[in-house]
Amino acid sequence: MGSYAFPVGSQPNLADFIRPHILKMKAFVSPTIDDGQARKGILLDANESALGSCLAASQWNQWDTAPKGKGTGDDDAAVLALSNSLGLHRYPSASLLSLKKQLAASRGLPAYWAGKITFGVGSSDLVDTLIRATCVPSRDAILITPPTFPLYAMRAQLDEVRVLTSWLRLDGGDFYLDEDEVIGILRENNVKLTFLASPGNPTGTLIPLTSIRKILESGALKGLLVVDEAYIDFAAGAERSSAVSLMEEFPHLVILQTLSKSHGLAGLRLGVLYAHEAITEVLKKVQVPFAIPSPSAAIAMAALSPAREDARRALVASVVQNRTELVRAFSSPSFRTLGAGPPIGGNSANFVVLPVWARPREDDPDESERQDDGVKVPDGSRATEVCELLRSRHDIAVRYIGNNPGCSGCLRVTVGTAEENNLLIQGFLDVLRMCG
């Protein structure tokens, strides 16, 4: 295949990577397809409840079916108010056009980018949608770069899609992508989706745009390059580091983002996909209709409003500051003396990866000599014990990730508040002394 460095505005050849039967399918047509043109009049076209919902206060009075002897508390009143304001007896917008325009504006993107946006129930939903749209079971493959988000492989395996790997290289305490190996695998295999997490989980490593560009320009792609940027806002120079800047040039590039991290809305479950308009049109055929509920869309509209942008930036700045303090503490002599740290990975996300090392035994002079020379041995058993004791003694939860390649004996620690981090550091020092 030729290079995918197409001119701006070029069309992707959908037949190269979309499953043939999906190309022939028609998208589900909803009466709520365009929220840019409000539904008006007597609405009897979608089999909704024209009488309102069971939550509407007026309906309790009309039919007198409210539970006897039970008043409505503050929580009930909030639910009633939400129901009335959102019109929950009606299906949500199928297009979410207003929300897409709001998102584009919040990211400083032109209004026409609304056509490049697809929402999902978290990024996980969008990963699944991409796999089902592109990969023929038992024939096609995806490519991942472990250690990485495990859901890519899990969803592919569920759909009987092969999973190929190009391991990230660990050098000098950070992870690096081997672009040449990735390109070689792409040339030799029928890979429909290549997933690159930037910054990665659990690596926290940002993949340079030069590496992404090299893969896109290699001519080796037979499908889509998917860059998962769930943590991009925590990276230095986030706007300059995002692969969104390459999308106009490369129509086979797809970007995943989310409102779970930098917006602090993990419970909302709203994932974002940016892609060429031709690709987003195809994804409409694969996604479940009305995937994003009205309450989720309303909360997202508020979160993406200009009035909330300062709050989002302040949230990100606080996480970055607290991350810096956590890295400093984990790199201190106090931790090194107790056989932990310094952190590994890129530290460009909202977490820090802390390695736990084997403590030299007094009865093993050879091991003590090796560690005195700077040769540290990861200790998964000790790391697991530290994790468990943090929970039992200090009620602090961190995650053991030692089963990931390159992460032997490591714990992944989400950046907390300044107070939580202080308690965490003291808790770590306590249990590290116990786990000698």
C-alpha cells in the first residue's frame, strides 16, 4: 500500500479497513437524530411516554399513586427537578450535535470538527466499537504496545481477533516505543487497528509526535492508528503533545480522549473519539442508538462550558503539582534506604509508578554487594505485601502492577490530594520498614 500522508481534506479508503458487510449496512435512523433542530409539536413518532415519567411530581397528584406515609426528601426533590428539566420521558439526542460543538470549542477546534466527534460510554465503549467495525474475527489483528491498557486485548479476544505485540523498551527508567518494530509488524500482518496510549497506562510515558508521524508516513498501515490520549492533559505542553494536531493531515488517524481524568468526571462515563467524518459516519452503524443518556449529556455540556474551563485547568494544575511532590518523595533517600523508588515511567499522567526492590539479606553478602553496586532486584512478593499492608494498616489503596512487562515489583499510585499524599508517604515508610 502507498503512504497515508495524504493532502489535507483527503478521503480515507473505507474499504481498506471497514468490514464489508458494515459498509453495506444502513445506519439506524432516529427521530431525535439532530438536536440542532428541536423536536416540536405533538410528538407521537418514537413510542415514548407522552404522559411524562413516573418521577414527575404532577403525575403523583394526578393518579395519587405516591407511596403513602412517605414524604419526599431533598434527594427525591433533586431527582424530580432533574427529571422535569431534562425531559427524561423523551429519548436523548442521537446526534449530540450541541455537545460536539461545545467540546470542539473547549478544545480550541473549529466548529466543523463537530463532524469528527463520536461519543461513547467511556473510551472502553469506543475501543469495542472500533474493533467491531474493522476486524473480521479469526482473520484480522490489532497491534498493542505493552505494558499498556489491558482492555484493548480483552475486547479483541472477545471478538476472536488476533492480538499482536510490540513491547515498549525500558531504558533509563522510562519506556520507549520501537517505531521500526511496529512498522515491521504492520508490513507483515493484516493489522486493522494499532493502539498507542500516550501518555500510557501504566507507563505514564508520552509518545513523541515524531514517532506517531513516522508510523503514519511509513506506508505500512492497512488500517487505523488509534492514539489513546486519556491522560494527555496532565502532560507537559499538552496541546502541543496531542496527536489531534496531525488529524487534518492523516485521515487514518483516530484519537481517543475522555472526560474521566482531567475533567474529574469518571462517574459520567463519557469517552470521546476524533476521526475523519467518513469514519464517524460508519461508526454510527455500529454503535447502539441513544448510547449517551440525557443526564450525562447535560452534565458534560456544563463541564465543557467556558465558565468551567478555569476550574478544569486549576484541577489539572493541582494534580501536576501534587504529582511533582509525590515523585520527589518517592525519589528521596528515605525511600531508597527502605528499598523503594525512584519512580519509573514518564510521569506524564495522574499516577506514579513506584518500584519496590528486594532488601539485601544480612546473611547474603553477595546480594548486599550487588545492591551496593546499584544492581536492584525487583521484588513482587514484597511489593504485594506493601500493597496489602497499606490497605490493612492505613486504609490506603494502591495497585500492584507487577504482572505487566517491565513493571516487576511495581505499584501504581494515583495522585491524591496534598493531604492524602502526605498520609500515603507516611504509610509507605511505615510498611516498607515492616517488609524488610
